[in-house]
Amino acid sequence: MPRPALGLDFGTTNSALALSDGEGPPRLARFVGPDEPTPTFRSLLYFDREDERSPVEVHAGPAALVAYLERDVHGGRLIQSMKSFLASRQFSATEIFGRSYRLEHLIGTLMGRLREEAEAELGVPVRSAVVGRPVRFVGAASDEDEALALSRLRAGLVNAGFRDVRFEYEPIGAARHYERGLARDELLLIGDFGGGTSDFSLLRVGPSRTRGDGAGSILGNDGVDVAGDAFDGKLVRHCVTPLLGRGAEFVSFFGRRLPVPDWLYAHLERWHHVSMLKSRRTLQLLLDLRREAVEPERLDRLLRVVENDLGFVLHRATEQAKRALSAGESARFRVAHDVLQIDAEVSRADFESWIAPELAAIAGCVDGLLARTGVAPGQVDRVFLTGGSSLVPAVRRIFEARFAGDRIRTGDEFTSVASGLALCAAEEAES
């Protein structure tokens, strides 16, 4: 019996798994969500316990989100965006309720739950897969960093119960999803916008491409570790951190007025780092700063945000504001929580000015890819944009400025990569 052709997209914010049987489009595994079954599996873990004597409960995916939101007081730990740490040599493990968990263990727990639920829902063994990887991992500054990220990811998948894994670039998966059903060959530029990275590939697709010859169709690829999380961070910087003491001062032991350390707020801008602040050392530092602060009420808010692990609350507010800014010229940034209330108006013009450096990095990456491959914008037949940040108007304008608007396509922003990776797996099985 041939093994199932499966594609796995392990995402910074959402993950997905698809099965291709050679007949029709790939079938996406659906997971139990808070309201209804969903084709995406939130890349979340939530560790919780009733008290110090109770056993630790570990929730994964949509169930982790439900368990987190149901808690009035958060004594647990919400672990998010694990993919963003794969290339980091500064992060190898974290302590939760007195036990150290390595990154590979956390990823294994998350992907193991996804694998088990997908296996039950699809009715086939989920032990092998073509797995997506970014063109450049977040924070990877060298080939050695890339190799470290891949080895950690492979180890996490082995811990999850996968036995046969092959990695493929995520934009290639998106390209395979796009090309299905094409009547003629095209020169295609793929833009895949994730939570941590924006990846681009230029390749030839269409009916004359030899099946299974993915590498031969690629003219070039590139990526930059700037994407949705960085956009979110700018909203947090301007709408949240001033209320929590950014720019505030404290009086040192020697009587000097010094600024509250900025690194605390840098962690807040990366919402998945907020839970990392919830350590004994950092909490003690915050208590010390609050005691000596010139404006202690602002440090009070910061302390409560960290104690209550409100990273996801901030993330949800930024996502809602970002979506509203994609649809209109202004939006409300709202947080309504017992320990933090925010209601501020944000204009699209201000948001775009805040993310201008990130937009420039994305544009430079696209221009560099075209220059290195010797392809003029007019030679590109189609541009396919996928991932949540492809919906941001300022991102879309980068491509409209270089390619005619009728050549730009979007769609299936959160599942196209998994679907295409399953098609890659099916091609391999046939070759």
C-alpha cells in the first residue's frame, strides 16, 4: 500500500496539513475549533495547573487557545511562535512550572497533537510528509544558523511521531497550489508572507513542467525575516508600550534618574516573547523598577501584563486593528481586560509610516531577486501572493508598482502552502 501523500505547513501562527490522493484538489485536515472545525491548527501550547500540587495540563492548537481564554487569572504559560526561535542560539529551552522544556520538545508536543488529530480526521497514517520551510529562517545570519534551524525542526517532528520528512521551500508549495489546472506555462513570482518571514521565489510553472522536477523549475529565491509579527510589533510600540512605561524613568541607588530598560518593551513588541518575561528574575526586576519608578502606575500596568501573560490578548488586538486598517482608512485599537484597557484610534497613514522600514526591506528583497535572476518585471506573467500580510494594502502596492495589477493574484492565504506541499508529495510518489 503506497504511503499517503501529505504536506505539512508548520507556521509561526497557524499550521495546516493536507492529503493528496491524485484525484481532485488536496484535502485539508480539519481541526476542532472554538466555534466550528477549521483547516488551520493554531501554533500554540498552553501549560496550566490548578495549584502547585496539581498535575500540569498541556493543551495544543485550538484547544490551547480555548483553555487560555477560559482562564480568568493566568497562572499558566502560553507558548507561541516556536518557529521564530529555531535559528536562535540564545534560546534552547524554557522553564515551565519548575521543569525545563527544550524547543524540540515543545515543537514535538505541538506537532504530535496536530498529527494525531489529522490522522483521526483524514483516516490515514500521518507518519511521513513533505514539510515546508522558509527560504530564510527568522534570525538566521549564516548557513550554520540555517542548518541549526532545520536540525531542530527535524528533531521536533521526530518527537511528534513523524518518521519520514523531506523539506521543501514554502513558496514552492504555494506555487504548486497555484499552478494546478493551468492551461499554459507561466513565469511566476510567489510571495509568501508568514508571521516571521517574507519569502519570494521566481519559477516556471505550467503543463510542460516535468512532474517531480521542482528544483529544475526554480530560477531563484530569497527571503527576509520581516513579516506580520514585525507589523504587529509597530502597533504595540505606538499604541501599547507608552501606557506601560516606555520612556519612563526610575531613580537609581545613586540617586540618578535612568530610563526603564528598553529591552522589556522590545519583548512586548514580539507577542510570543511576552511569556518569556514571566520568569522569577524578570518579575523581581519589574518589582524593583516599580518601587523606584518616577511614575509607578505605568510600571504597575507592565507588571500586570507580564504576570497575566497577556501576549495573546495584545496579539488579538493588533490583528483586529491590522485587518480593519486593510479595509479602511482608520481603526480602533482596543484592549478590554481586567488589568489593561486601551481604546485608541489608528490611521492607516500612521500605520504605514511606522512599518516603512519593513516595507522597504520587502521591496528590496523582491528587487534583488529580479536583478540576480536577470528577469525584468515585464517578463513575469503572474504574481501570486499568499499569507496574512499579503492583504495589507501597503504590501500589495509594492507589487502593483512593479507589475500590472491584472497579473497579481491572491487566495487561500492560510492553507495554500500545505495544499501545494501535498501535491509535491504526490509527485514524488509517482516519480
